[in-house]
Amino acid sequence: MAQPLTNGDHAGGGGATTESPRLPNSNAAYTVREQPLGTTRHVRIVGVGAGASGLNLLRTLRLNLDNYEAVLYEKNADVGGTWLENRYPGCRCDVPSHSYQFSWRQKRDWTNFFSGAEEIGEYLREVCDGEGMRESVKTLHQVVEARWSEKDGQWELVVKNLETGEEFSDYATFLVDGTGILNNWKWPDVEGLDDFQGTLIHTARWPKDFDHTGKTIAVIGNGSSGIQVLPELQRGAEKLYNIFRTPTWVLPPRIQAWKVMGQAGRILSEIEMDAKENFSAETIEKFQLDPEFYREFVRKVEVEVNNAFPVVLTQSPVQAFARAKVTEYMTLMLGGNPELCKILIPDFPLGCRRMTPGHGYLQALTQPNVEVRRSEIKRFVPEGIELESGEVLKVDAIVCATGFNTSFSPRFPIIGRDGNLQDRWKKETPKAYMSCAVDGVPNYFMFFGPNAPIGHGSVFTLSEHIAKYMTSVIKKCQAEGVKAAAPSRGAVADYAEHIAAFMPRTAWAAAGGRSWFKDGRADGPVTALHPGSRIHFFHMLERFRGEDWEWEYAGAGGAGAGNRFAYLGNGFSTRELDPEGDSTWYLNEGAVVR
């Protein structure tokens, strides 16, 4: 029987003494970590924002990690994010209610096919309380600075208590930004904003006591907020002006289209709704008492949401067909008025700007108390608005449905290895790795960063996939001795190159339409949307590509510092040492791929 070689033998014979070869990158101080494989180090995870993404993060961490602590800092007085802040008349989601919910906490008593802001806000509060998340959420607390410490491998945070005004320090092993893209509202960029002497309102900061009855009002903007608020104000206003620079595509009710052409046609025919798309009491009762029917309805609606992507491909026959149908619908709703049709129906591709169902918007524009102005605004004046033409519109109130800052520049300084990310993204086009991580910014993740599928459908299910992806990276770092992890500069550059090459295929990149997809510009790179369908995004996140990341390893207590295999430990596994574990898990069906 062959004997193993020792340091006193060598394969050539002769009995010469040899030393074990020294491996490159070997660490003379390396010692075995006296812990079993599978041991996780304690980490502190700080999330910023307690909207849908933040709440979903808490649940995902609970399901997948141990030996951690987590806190969400929320600047508002309650959870809900966008749906706590936006409460203007007519505010509702333009994604169907039964898609706009967590897959793990479905609601069977939605009152409307497209839920209103208050109902969605209440749903998020119920999720927070029902899942016992309140103890992890600190409301009225705002992160004002985050600075990466290379030495400690953690984020040093400055947090402000908005009740007391006091600032204090905190730290995070991992920082997760869930502040979102559509909550940093902005006034229109016009001269004389403070000169107007009437009531100035932004839709994202709607005053509860504002009564529009009998007033002359100007609504600036025709995006989602403008389309929703205008019909509500038209009823009761003495006079109403709608001022905008660029027309927008206004979609017909989706239920009608899906009944005729979609896969949900049959089951939608079994749903009872009124003219405002409120579910009947009988339908809500059926959702609650018939789980199979409810499950089928939810799945069919989800299929329809997922199937929308071909519409935005400019060379797709679906684009041409849909554009013709929407043009026909808008013409009908405008009563065939040639002047309004010329002003309001776009000449750019369908989807260049966000497509919004506009219940009552077009019809409201035909009413005798409404006038449309497609114009730049020169300035605000004490009595109202001066247009580019010199015309002055005298109004009692100005409602700015002018959207949000969609530059992706963080809300607070995030100072990584390359300086402040705010400064970096002001100088260059924002780029991220799969929308959720940034090169040069270790142990940092974000929900819906640059080129996320924010316009592709429900953010609830999107956030579930993103949270699972982030958590898989955190878990790897916990279990494998990773001190710092960030995507490589090359991977981010390659991903951005793919995005730039793909986007010309889409209506999103088409010139002529100002859009928040392009940070409010008519031309320029598409920074807000994913280069593919919603399913494409889900599929992309299924496998974590470790080869795209840079890893910095740290041993435990100095042992094995820098050695990527220090986590292998003392030769035992937590799977065999856990008295309640299954040490023969590999015999379970499907445990081993054969």
C-alpha cells in the first residue's frame, strides 16, 4: 500500500529534506478560526424609509437571517411612504389593487379595482402592525449623513430626531436606502414662485382644509397627479386652467381592454363593479369566501400587468395597434374637438411618458369652466401666472402637479470610497448594478435605484425580489467573513453599456416627450427604467453573480484576516452540531441534484 509523502520524502527518492511549498498570498499569521462552518457574525442593518420597500425588507430579513439587528428610520410620523404623503383629491394607484399588494399578505376586501391613497396607506399600517414590525421602526427620525469607515467596515450615521431636533450617532454594517424615487416633491422651476399672493399648493402636500368651491384655479402639469386631481377640482370650481408643456397619452379603462383582448377576460366578466370601478359587496364577499376564485383572479390580473411590456417597443406591432386604439379613445373622450385633439393627443410613441388611466380627465377638459394652455410658464405674478406668450391668468389658487426630483441623487450625503454619491451623480449619469448597488459604495443597497423597473407594475412584488436579492448578499457576507462588498466598477460599466444599447428600442427613449423616465428632459439617457420586461427583471435577480463583486475579507479576532476561506473554521459544520437540526438533510428528496 502506498504511503503518503512526508517532509522527509520526495517523489524522486534520495531522502532529501524539502519544505512544504509556500502558497502565493499566504498569511504567515493565519490560524484556524475555532468556529464551525455556518457560523454567522452579528450585523446591524439600518434601513431608511418605512414605505412598502422598508416593511418588506424587515420581513425578508426575518425569514432569511439570524444573528442580526435591524432598524428602519422614517422621517414621517407613520409608515406608508408615498401613500402617507400623497393625499390630494382623486389620488389613487394606477396599478390594479390585487397586483399592488404583497404576495405574502394579500387583502381580499379591496374596495376598488384601482385603490385610493387612504386605503393603500391603511393596508401598509395593517401590515406593519399585523407582522409586529413597529418595534423596528423609528418614526420622525431622519438620516442626515452616512459615511463609510474603511477601518471598521461599517457605516457611521448621523440621525436627527425630528421631534426634539437633536442629532445622534449610529452605525450600520449594511445600509439599505428605501427612500424611493417618487416622494421628493418639487415646485416648478419658474421665476417668482414667492410672488403669487393666492393659495399655492403641491399635490404631494395637499392641505386638508383647502376648499376649491367657487375658486378660479390653475393646475400645472398633466402627469399622473394632474390627471387625477383635475376632474375632482373641475367639479365645483368657478374656472379651471390646465397648463402643461407636453401632451400625454391617456389610457382607456383597462378592464374594458382586458375583457376584450386579455387573458383575464373570462374571470373579469364574473366581477361586479360600478361606473367608478368600485367592487360590489357580493364580489368582495366572493373574494373572501372562495379562495380558489380569489387566487385565479389575482393571477390573471398579474398576467395582464406583466404583459404590458411589448407596447413600449417602438417596432412592435403591439405599439402601432395600441397607439391607434388610444388615439381613437382620446378623440372620442374629447368629443372630437379638433383644437383639443391637436393640443392633447401626442405625436410621439405610446409609452414615451408614463401611460396613465385617466378616469374623467379628458371629459373634464371639455367642460365650459375649463380652459387648456399648452405653454411654458414665464413667471408667477401676484395675481397668478404669466405664460410665455405674455398672457396673464388671474387665479385664486395654483395647484402644482409638477412631480418629484427623479435625479436619483440621494436625499442625504452618502460618502463612500469615492466621495459623496450626491456629488458623483450630479456630475455624471447615475449608474447602478442591477438598480440596487453602487461601485465604490460598500455594504450599501437601495430599492429602485437607477434603471429599476419602477414603471413596469406593482412595486410591492418588485420589492420582494429586490429584498431577497439584497439579503442573499448580506447572508453571504455574514457567513463567509466578508467585511466589505461592492459591485466592481467594470461590472457597473458593462451593465450601463447594455442599458444604453437597449433603450433606443423603446418608446421611453423617444425624443419629443419630457418624462421623469429621463429626469424631466425631452432627450437624454433613460435613468428610471429597466431594460426589459418585469419578468426579465425577476429572472435577472434569480442568480447572484459573485464574479461581478469585489470582496474584502476579515477574520474573526484577527485569526485568518484576509483569507477568503477562514469561514471554513474548525472542521465541523453547524448542521451537525445543531441538536434540533437534520444532519442527514442530503437524503431528503430534491436536496441533491442527481
